Amino acid sequence: MNLRLFIVTGLLVHCVFLASIFDIYFTSPLVHGMTPHYNPLPPPAKRLVLFVADGLRADSLYEIEEDGSPRAPYLRNIIEDKGCWGISHTRVPTESRPGHVALIAGFYEDVSAVAKGWKENPVEFDSVFNESKYTWSWGSPDILPMFAKGASGDHVYTYCYTAEKEDFGAEDAMVLDTWVFDNVKNFFHAARSNQTMFSKVNEEKVILFLHLLGIDTNGHAHRPNSREYKDNIRKVDEGIKEIVSLLEDFYGNDGKTAFIVTSDHGMTDWGSHGAGHPSETLTPLIAWGAGLNYPQSVTSQAFEDNFLKEWKLENRKRVDVNQADIAPLMASLIGVPFPLNSVGILPLEYLNNSVHFKAESMFTNAVQILEQFKVKMTQKKESTLSFLFTPFKLLSDSEQIDILRKARSYIQKGKYNDAISLCKTLIILALEGLTYYHTYDRLFLGISIAMGFVGWTSYVILVIIKTHTNLMRTVQNNKASSVFAYGFSAVGIFIAFFLLIQAYPWTYYIYCLLPVPVWYAVVREFPVIQDLVTLLLTFPLHQSIGFLFVCALGIEILVFSFFYRSTLTVGLIIFAGWPVITQLWAQAKITAVSWTLLCWLLAMFPLMPVVGREPNISLVFTDCRVRRDHEGSSCPTLCPRQERGLRTAAGLLILLISVSSLPSLWKSKNKNVHHKDLAILLFQMLSIALSIYVVNTTHSSLQHKQGLPVINQIVSWTILASSLVVPLLSPTFLFQRLLSILLSLMSTYLLLSTGYEALFPLVLSGLMFAWINMEQETLQYYGLSLKPKLAILNFSYSTDITQFRQLHLDDTRRSFFFVFFIVTAFFGTGNIASVNSFDPASVYCFLTVFSPFMMGGLLVLKVIIPFVLVSCAFEAVQVTTQLSSKSLFLIVLVISDIMALHFFFLVKDYGSWLDIGTSISHFVLVMSFTIFMMLLNGLAQLLTTKRIELWGLTKYHAT
């Protein structure tokens, strides 16, 4: 199989493996075909007002200021005198759309929504808005339209500001909330003189929804501990007070309005969200008005956290809920059917109504969730062979009927508390049953994917042995091969028939049939397996075990680095001793010293704080604030001036490197370097200088809230575009091309940096240059190659297959180094396995108006740049060691696939949501990394071997 076909096949196989995790863990929980249910008793409220302060943390709202005053005095007064309060616990991903869906529709959305930027409806679902008579909403164009489009009929009205107002860098984002409050006031002012509107807003089952985005925007731009974030909370508190007063006056204090204040998600100390840290999952919930409880005084409360004491709310009863529980609460208050897909459990402690009303509401809640269970069970039963179907034993048909009959009987007899207790039991069982049927095929699919994984990895190992080693091969037995072909064909037909009669989705055919051709390819290489076993038996047992132990230890280090970044430091320190262990120290002292020092220097980065979270390296302590991080430790924090200084220092350092290379290029001008190549280098140096200027002036402009200067934006995008093309104009001589790639990518990386990470590509590149020299010294040390001058090595000659050699055991070490450096590029300055690790400030030189895909693309580019540097260095290693790109690449593929298989077995669906999300994100990350390496291999070859001639044909000779 040629390399191109092999890469295409590998890409397809790995795309299947990656997609499988979404079918196994991320399928939509929604079912359709249920009947709406509502409480038959009159509701306590005619209307409900929902305030959602986007990005508001629970502690930020409830905590007391240093002077002892509350941050939100009006809401604090509500907690103490008028309503009930608690914490709403969200789930990952802690993003705006999933949070609002949980609040308003009552279920936790699947991740398929991320493909549409959390804006459009990937699946149809019911919501409290849909069930209302009328809903009016004001706020962000990113949130409101999705509930209007998902509603049946024309009764959900939206009033949105333009997307351009969501600017992280311009004027204070507080104006977004001011816009909402002002428009609500104008709406009710106009309703007084509009009879049609007046009659509509006085109907029953009306919802008013105010989406307040300013807090989230200020949190991203300035961090939750900033003055802007806290001032915005005060503004929201004042705005809520004004709106409540307006509505009470408009409706004549009829006592029929219920108010709920909450948030869709919180925010980390470094201004991001998406993962499962408590600062992201703990959001406030305050409810008062019609049908809602008054404050309840208590002497003690049992909670694992110490928030009550910190917030000075020990004497007011705290009632925590899951975020999805708020949807049935709203439905119960205004008497609309519970959302059909809701999995929320009605929090009775928030209700101030008769026990009869509470019992009927819980019964409605139980019937609504039970219907989902019935539909889910029916769907699974119809698609499974009767003798293979295993029902959820804790909730049989007879058990369902019995519980419902008893609950209704208790209500009729006035035994309301007994009915409530029974309904809660039924809800818990139905939710367990829903999870059971939702994950029914998980084990079956998991085994299929694992078999495919193991088979593919085995096949790649056999391809390496067969085509890139001197292992003698036994003659293939054609008769046996035919038997295998018929046998595997029969297995494939049986699997397809088994899936067909059970009406499984088409993706199941891919997952289940993929192992068949993969294992057939493995079995076809049985003679190679025989020869391999024979060869291994000739080695002493302790050598084989030692080799396997070292390989396993290396892979475990890579796996552990996904959990503990400091593992990379340990690995780099071990790498630093490589010249001493292999005696290369005596042969090339300067190269060995450079390698060791750069390993030590790079080893510092994984020990530093994650970029964007707590940039607390102690370089300068003047006018720095000491901040307490979320784990309670105090650490010196870089001031903005110091962060700019680091980026500037990185830029000046790369300029110094460029200047130092000019004399050598000028001296070789008449030999290998055309004078126009010097012009390219000078252009790249100019780009670096412009990047330094843009970073500093943009930061200053944003600090003064003057927005992103247009000229800076134009320059930034120009530098980005040119950085992808300019390296292709430089000569393909090894060091010249690598230097050109470094200069171009660094100009873009500087624009995307926020602190010390600007130095990371420089140190990484230095180590890569040392690695290239070390590998050449290694070949000479072992007598495998003469030592050609690196200055005359040319990437464009790497396609000469006559110079290639067979693989040696040391090539496994080279491949491991590459994978390790790639992982270091991943985690050297942060943990990008976590969604909340991304800092929006990284893209402020390019745009400040919220655009999830554009910002995400730029952040991904920032992550890719160190990858490209490592990959291009790996191409250089292949040139210097006279190895084909295919041979080393296949070893890299095996290492990464073993890592992916490791993470596949670490995926879990139990424990905390943080643990579940982390385990899944690690697998997705390492699979994406494996797929990306295949693409990166092609990109690195393009960047190193191709040249664009703008000034006519120029020839270079390696002499």
C-alpha cells in the first residue's frame, strides 16, 4: 500500500473511531411522541418574570463587600425578607446555550449543538416558552432566537440588540444590560396606550424573559474579580429593582407575578467557562412573588461547603437545585404543561401553596417523566430481537401502573405527603430507566470499537515490520489466504444481517463491520507474525521484557501528562541526560550541552501556571497585586505592563536571532543564497516588529476602552495571511527554511499571546534545532552515516528513495521523541483538554466582537503553531537520518494509537460531571491529535519541501 493511500485509509479509520465516541456517549437524549401534562388545580401566578444574568457566579452575587455591605442590596433584601434562595448546579458543558436549554426546557443538551455554535436547534424540543400563552424576551441575538424558532405558533416574541454590540474591547459591556432594561420599560410604557398589547400582557400564562449578557462579557474581558464585573452586578441589581417596581405598578400590585433570578453558568477566575470547575457550575437562584416561599429562618444547615458563613446567610434556609429543576418550577407556577423532554424534578421547597397543589404538581411531574421512559423503552424494544432484549427490571409495566394507582389514591384520600413521596420514587426510577435505555448499546459499541482499535494498531505494526525492516518473510500460503477471506466474509455478512433485522442506525454498520477487514488484513500477514515470534524467541527474555517495560513507561508518561503537566517536566529532565547515557557527550560537547540546557529550560514551562488563568511567574514584583486563587494559595501575579514586557522581550529576542543570521546569509550570497532571499528575511523581521507594535498599542487601546484600532486589525490579519505563504518563498536548505518558518509563525504567535507563552515557541524551536544536530551525531556515533554539513542539506532532496535505509531500534526512540514534543506543544503552556483553558484575550488583536467560530479558529491556530514547528523539525530529522517519512510516521502512528486506546478504556460515565467530561475530552483530544498528525505530516512536507518562485526560476545546488 503506497503512503498516500495508507494515510487516506488511516484518516478514515481514525475519523470512525473519533465519531464513535459521540454515538456512544453524546447521542441526543430526546424522544418524541409524549402527551403534555399539567396540574389541574389553579396556578398561583398569572405571569412569570425570568432574569438570567449570563455568566454570573453564585459567590460573586452572594458575597459581602469588604466594608460589610452586600454587592447586590436589592436581591439581598429579597433573600432576607421576601423570597427563597439557593444554588443552581449546572452541568458541563457550561456554555450559554446548554445552560438556557436546561433552564427553559428542563433537559441537558447533547454536544451536537456545538456544531451549530450553540445558536440553532440541532434537535426539536419543547420548552416552558413554547407552552406559555405569550412570551416576550429581550437580550442577546445568540440566545433568544433559538427559543422563538423552536416554539409552535407565533407567541414567542424577541427583541435583540445587534451582534456588534457584544464587543469585548469597546465601551463597557454594561450597556448591553442597560439596553435590555430600557427596552422593557419602553415596551410597558407603549402597552399602556396599545389596547391589543395591553390585553395580551394581562393574559394568564405569560412569561417575560430578560437575558442579561453584560456580566458575562465583562467577565471575559476583565475577569470576574475586576471592578467592571462587580459594577455590572450592581447595575443588574438596580435594573431588576426598577423592573419589579415597574411591573408591580403596571399590574396594580395584584400579587400574581412570580420572579426568578438565576444564571446559565458561572465563570473561572481567568474569565472563561465550559468545563466543570465549581466556579462554573455553581450559579445563584433567587425566587419570590406569587406561589413562592418566604424566607425561612434556620439555626443550622448541613452543606459540605463553607459558603453560608462566607456570605453571612447562615440563618436563611438555602435550597439547592439542579439547573433542569427550574423548568418544572416555572411551569408549575403559571400552570402550563411541563416541557415534554424535561428531566427536572420540581423543587417543592420553593413553592408556597397547599399540600394538595404540591401533590398534584409532583404527580404531573412523575407522569411527564414516566412517559419519556415508556417511549424510550418502546423504541429500544422494537429495535432489538425479543430474545436479546433486557428490560429495566426496577420499573416493569405492572410496577408503573401500581405506583400511579397508589399515588392517585393517596391524593384522593388526602394523603398528600405519601403521594409526594411515592411520586418522587417513581421519578427517580424513571430517570434511572431513561439512562439505562439511553446507554443500552454502549457496551456493544464499545467492544466493537476496541476490537477495531486493536486490529488497526496490530496491522500498522505488521506493516512496519514487513516493509521497513530486514526481517525475512515466509512465503504466503494462497490456500490459507482464501480460507481466511471466505471466513471473514461470512462473519461480515452475519454482522450486517444481525444489524439489519434490528433496524440499527447506519453508523452502527460502520462501527461493527470495521473490525472485519482490519483483522482480515492482520491475519493475512500471519507469515510475518510467525517470523516475528521466531525472531523474538532468539533474544534473551530479560531483554524483551526490558524493551516492553521501557515502551510502556514512555507511553504512561505521555498519558499522565494529560492529567499532570509536571509529568512533561520529568520527561524533559530525563531527556537532558540522554547525551550522558549514550556517551554522545564525549563526541559532541557543544551540541550535547545545548541539548541539555534547552531541555532544562523547556522543562520550566509545564511548571508554570496555565496561560490565561493565573499568569503568576515571579519576574517582577513591583506594583503587582497579590491574588488568592481558587485553591486558596496566594501567588504574585504579573501586571499587564509585565505581560506586555514578556511579549515584547520574545519579539526582540526573535529579532536578535534574525539579525545574527544575516552575516552568514550575506557571506554565502554568491553560493546558495540569492539577494532576494535576504529581502524575504528582512520582510519577516519587519512582520515581527509590527507584531510587537500591534500587541502593545492594542493592549493600551483596550485598557482605555477605546476599542480595537482598525489599522491594528488590518495589520494583524495581513501578518496572519502572509505568515502562511512567506516561508514558501525561502530556499529549501534545511536551516534557512526552518528559520523562515519560525520567523513567520512567531509573528502570528506574538499577536495571539497574552503573557509568558510568547517565549515558549522560541525555546521549543531552540530544542528542535539541537535535536536535529543530536540525531546527526547519533548516526555518526553508531557508524550508520557520514556527517554531511547541515548547511547543505536540502529538504527538496528528501524524496530520493535510494538514500533511505531500513529501520533500527533507535528509530523507535526518535518517534517517541516526536510524540513527546508534540504533547509538550499541547500542554507546555496550558491544559487545552479543558474547554475553560482558552483565554478570549488571545484574539483581541484580530477581533473583539463575539464570534465563537472565528475566535475558536484563531485559538486553534495558536495551538497549532508549536505543532508545526515540531513537525517541521521532525521532517528535518528524517532528512538528516536518511529515513523515509513513511517509516517514522508509522511508528508515531502506533504510539499515538496505543495512547488513544488507553484513553478509550479510561472513558467513564459515572462519578462527577467534571470527571466524566475530562475522561471523554481526553479521548477526543488524543484522537483528534492522531488525525491531525496525519494532516500535519502533509503540511510539514509542504512547508519544508515546496518553494514558490516569484522572481523567475532560481536554482540551488548542494555542493
